[in-house]
Amino acid sequence: MAEYGYNRDQETLPQLNIGMLYGTKTALPLCYEIYSGSIVDKAFFPYMMELGELVGLNDLFYIMDRGFLT
């Protein structure tokens, strides 16, 4: 799944991306999804929203970086 993609440090390295859902009170991971390093974060965001629904989470709070705000 590691592929060449956007790297903020301008390093030419293969990478992969991880989206994680965790509990705010426990600070423990509930589930995660690994996706290709060549996919930009904002393209995968709808899948993370769907993952939250699949595991039965109704009240979600998203923490994102500037890459999502285009």
C-alpha cells in the first residue's frame, strides 16, 4: 500500500496513510483504516465518515489539518 505521494518535507519516500477513530474520554483507538500513500487526505475523508457510521458512532468530532480545507 506504500506509494509515492505528497510529502510536506519534500522527501522522495514511499508512504501510506492512516485514518483513525478514537474515543475522546479513553484516548484509545476504536478502529483505523490504512490507505494508499498516493491518495490525498481529503479524498479519503468520506470513507472515514462512513467507517464511523459502520461501527455505530453517531456523535463524531473530526480533527484535520489544512489539507482538508480546500
